[in-house]
Amino acid sequence: MASEVWQSRDLLRNLISKELKVRYKGSVLGFAWSLVTPLLMAAVFTVVFATFLRVPFGNGNFTVFFLAGYLVWQFFQNSVTASAGSIIGNGPLISKVYFPRELIPFSLVISQGVHLLLALLAVTPLILYYRGFHPQLLPAIVAALLLISVFTAGVSMLFGALTVKFRDLLELLQVMMMTWFYLTPVIYSIETIRGLENGERWVDVLRLNPMTWFAELFHTLLYGIALPIDPGDPTGGVPHPPPTIPDLATWLWCLGWAVFAFTVGYVVFRRSASSFVKEI
């Protein structure tokens, strides 16, 4: 696979360039939407969950906590939903020219990765202001970005292949992603769930979700470790610890899910690729 992708790198570059240009063609703000969208979502969720519903969060900044998880979730969701219909959408190209078909989902994941990096750079001043500067974490952040990219590429290939044969998945995917989002600790922390009745049981259930591990990975790196919440003092008595390197278990789970998702996605995609021309 690697050699084929390398030989077709010019096509991959063109596909990425096309995706970046087409997405915001005619838009006034253009690439600025990479920042505006998560900031708007952060404002909405901050008002609803932190202000109106007063969801227990602890002594910290909800907006920064939310962005640390949501930017990664947005990258994952946008990559998968775009890849789901990408083979069908590129039917004319696939019918006329032979090239490694996985270049299509790869180009979408990479283009979404560009938006993720732009968004992270844009919110960095906010993170630095509230959580401080920790340059020793930069290598770990890069490693975390690589892991979520591999995981996302695997899931993107899987849905890209499956939707060619099962078109209804394109509609179901919207509901699946919405449900998946709320089952991922982006707008709440694991410690919030742990503080509920039968909380440990629900935490065990949430940890079956691979995105839970990635959300915790980035929350720890960009925001800090979540503290246990005292039900009698939901605002928290002490400040959140500063950002730090996640524990080994979190890294291993993320690595395992990344390898598993990429392997399954690649195998399914390659086995389905031979029938793409006929199916589309």
C-alpha cells in the first residue's frame, strides 16, 4: 500500500488541493470557518451546559475543556462523513482512471487534518492563557495527532467502502455520529459520569467507545487531568492540574484502537475496491 500511495503522491496532492479549495469556494470567511465553527459550538455548549444546566464540571474553564475535545471530534466526524460518500461521489474518476482507491479517503482525512491544525493554532492563545505554556508536551501532542489520524483513516475507509453497497448508511451515519458524539466525553468529563449513581458502571461502558480514549488523550494534553467531583461541591475545591502527558494505559488503548481500525478499514476497503466500478 505504501509504495502505491507514494507513486501516486501527485494525485493525492491534487485531491487534497481540490478538497481544500472546493469546500469553501464562494465563502466569505473561507478557511476562517475552521475556527468559527468550533468557537460557535463552544459558545452554545458553554451557555447551555455550564450556565443554564450547571452540569458539574469542577473548578476549571469549560470552554477550553470543550475545545480540547471537540476539535478532535470535529476532525473525526467530518473526515468519516465526507469519506462515506466519497467513492460514490468520485464515480466518474474511478471509472476512467486506475489509481489506489484509498487515496480518496486519505485525501479527505488529510484535508480535514489541515483544518484541525489551523483550528488548534487559532485557539492556542486561549489555551495558553488559561492553562499555561508547556513546550515539553509538543512531541506528545504530535504523537496524539498521528494516532487519531490513523484511527480516523481506518474508520473512513470502512464507511467509504460499505456505503458503496449499502447506500442507506449515508443517512444512518448522521444519526450514528450524533449518538456517538454524546457517548464521547467531549462536553462532560469521565469524572462527571463517575460521580453519578452507578457511575463506575457507566464509565466502564463509555470506555468501550474508542473515541473516549482519544478524547481523554487530548483533554489531558491540552487541558489537564480531570479531578473527581464532590457532589456536595460541584464547582470543585481546587484548580484543575495543568496539562500533562497521559498515562501509559491511555496511550496503549489509543494505539490499539488506531491499529485495529486501520487494519479492519483497509482490509474491507481493499476487498471491496474491485467492485467499486460495477457498484457505482
